[in-house]
Amino acid sequence: MSEIEFLLKLEEIIDERARSRNESSYTWRLISAGLGKICKKVLEESGEVVIAALSESNDRLVEETADLLYHLLVLLRYKGLSIRDVVKLLEKRHLERTGK
């Protein structure tokens, strides 16, 4: 499985856990706490990424980026969006800027 395929699989896992309503699932507890809680986590993880980039190891930066990416995927799912929507916009911007 490629890295990109795993991102799509992770979205599926997040969706399954959201539907499960299983209280032992962090994903379900986060989603059930609502948009404010999810946004708070995205903000928190964003700050941790910046701190890691400025003063910690590359390994720590990767760890914090993984946490941020997970929470962003949860946020997208909560809003009825997907990483595919983000990629489509990035592709569109690239085409507009480069003509390629």
C-alpha cells in the first residue's frame, strides 16, 4: 500500500469509527464532542508542529505532523469533506499557476 493509499484508508477508518459510536474509540469521542473540540485539537497540533520544526528533531516533527494530519482528516470528515477535495484544489491551483 502506498503512502497516498494509506491516507485514503485512514479516512475510511475514521469514517468507520465515527459510525461505530463506540465510546472506547478516540475518533468517536472526538467527533461526538463536536466541531469546537475538533478545531481545538487542530489548533493544538498545529502549534506542536511549529514548535517541533523550530526546536526539536525531524523525527519529532514527523510525529507531530502525523497527529495534525489525523486531526485534519477528522475535521474534514466532520464537515462532510475528504482529503480528495483538498488534493483536487491543490491540483487546480497548480494547473492555474503553471499551465501544466
